[in-house]
Amino acid sequence: MRYIFSWPLVIAASLVLRWRGTMGRIPLFILMGFLLMTSSAHSRVAGESFADLAQKLLPSVVNISTTSVIKDPSVSPQIPQFPPGSPFKEFFRDFLEKNRPQEQRRSTSLGSGFIIEKSGVVITNNHVIQDAQEIKVILQDNTTLTAKLIGRDPKTDIAVLKVNSEKDLPSVSFGDSDQLRVGDWVVAIGNPFGLGGSVTAGIVSARGRNINSGPYDDFIQTDASINRGNSGGPLFNMRGEVVGINSAILSPTGGSVGIGFSIPTSIAKGVIDQLRRYGRTRRGWLGVRIQQVTNEIGESLGLKKASGALVAEVTAGSPAEKGKIQKGDVILSFNDQMVNEMRNLPRIVASTKIGQEVPIVVWRKGKKKSLSVAVGELDEKQALLIEPGQQKDTKSTKESKLPSLGLTLAFIN
């Protein structure tokens, strides 16, 4: 056991021993034993090393470099000078705009990823490889491999790549993000600012964060340093299992301020399996539009607490209509999972097996009612469980601003 010599603790011990009251009669060995226990407990935290874990995991984390071709309009050609009011000026402007040549320029970006199978299956963020004409995966030994896109899902910001290698590649496995607790240690490895193989550590700051990036938000928040270029990199627990995919940061400067967000593996694993199997995601569909149950709405409906998802509209011919769900119902549980708030429902429905008959509990006319619904398949053109007035387009954006806080939420490629 390692002990830390601390002058403040020694001084405190001296003051206590000089006290003439009851504390002054405490035997010295008992007091010093207590102080040593306190110091050793502190040392276990302060002296924690991640070296063995980092050495084991680094080979499975990769850098991702993408190249895109962007069409940019060239400099506008000069329009000949004409007298004021001349019709020729408008004619030449229209002609030149219509026939303006397009210049192409190559754009490159950097991100991170990790290998989940020795055959070369790589996971990263969708926004890292979106619109890329060429994707390169760079291993820890600087070997560069060309990657093929297997599938991507903009709604959860996940992409699956495949590289071919003459040898087996080091890989990592998924852990259970649902077992994470606030305060648990986590380790992030990635390619911030092109500095590949960077390792940072922190704790789980919060779970279930909604950052309004899509309908299935359920992020892990961590204070492990995450910067631009970390996108797509793994977040590990202390057993070396991937529990998250680093995706976004909240920052006033664009750099890390200790607020990073990772996609939990509880969401990622199902998406990755479908992308590998079908090249796309197949999500469950209920066919309702919902809104949040506020305290006022809950009180007016006779609910003891404001929870669930209020059905604002039922789509004709949908599984919801066939299952007798009505406008004005409050969905309290779906497939035996509690709907504590509105945003829980889209995620639960989407992850349910298509065609499965599931039990639903709704609140209708002051009492609970049990129903059964056969889950349909979501057409990506359909709006799934979107709150009235909420943005329907879930296409990922590069950043969104929170002006009242002076912060910018940005993806970190």
C-alpha cells in the first residue's frame, strides 16, 4: 500500500493532540491510523494509471482521412458596361450566370474510428465520412488502407466501413453502456487535430443527454478531453470495452471545455448490426405524432405526474390506428418499457423488431388501458413520432448555437 506524506494532515494531527478535551485523549496510533487510511484512499485515485489499458487499446483505434470534391462557382465574369436602363445588361447577366463554369476543389477532413473485427470492420461517425469520395483508414503503425462504406445512418450519426488487410487487425469489443454510472472512469482515444493515438481520461458526467441532434438522442456526457478530430473514436470503460462513440462537444471556442458527448453502445450496437446486415437501418414504426406531457396537461388529464407521450395525431392505416390508439391518449409504456418523457418513445419504437406484437399501456379518460400493437417498418420518408412544430429534417448539421449560453454545439470531425 502506498502512503502520501501530507503536511496539512500532520498539522491537523498536532492541533487535535494538543486539544485538552475528549479528543486529546485519543491514542496517537488510532489517530495516525485514520490519517494514513485517508491518505491511502486519496492515493488510489490520484495514483491511478491508464498506461496498461492504453497500451492494449491503442492498436485498435484508427485515424480516418476523407477526400471530397466540392464544386465552387468561379469568379463572376465581368458584365460589359451599358447605359442605365439598357435591356442588354439584364440579358448578359442572365446569359453569363447560366453559363458560368464550375470549379472543383478537393477538401480533406480527419476523424477517428475503431476496429471491431479482425477482418477489418471499422466504426466511425456518419458526419466524418459524409459526402466523401475517398476514405482512408490509417492504423497505429501508419499503414494506410482504403476503406469501403458498408452503410451509414444519419439519424444516429453512425457509419460502418470495411478495409482489407493481409493480416488480422487488432479489434475491440462492445460493453454495456447501460451499466455505466455517473462518476465512472472512462477513457477516450482518437485523432484530435490530426494528433493520432491521443489518450485522455475522465468520468461519466451525465447520462441520457438530449442535445437536439436527432430523434434518438441519448448521449453519454463526459469530461474526458474530446476535440475536433475525435469524432468516431471510442469511449472505453475501465475493462477496455467500448461503451460509447465520441460524436460532439459543447464549447464556446471549438475546443474541449470538459463537455463531450458519446453515442452509447446500447443504441450503437443495434444500428451497427443492421448496417452490416442490410446496408441501412430498419426501424420500427408506430404511426403517431406526439407531444410532451407538461405539468398542466398532466393535471388536466388526471395523471399523478407529468410523464408519457401525448398522442396528438394518429396516421391513417398505421399500426397505431390498427391497435386502437386514439388521439388524446397518453402512452405510458411500450413493450414493457416505461415512457418517462416524450423523447423516450421514438427510440423505444425504433429499436423494436418489425412485425412484433407488443403490449402498450395508455392513459385514457382518467384510467389506464392495455392495448396491443404489431410494429410496422418505418419508411424514412415518413415522420416518426415528431412533436408538432418540431423540425422534421433530422439531417445532421455541423453545429448549432446556444446564444443565451454563449456556446456552440459542434460535431468534432
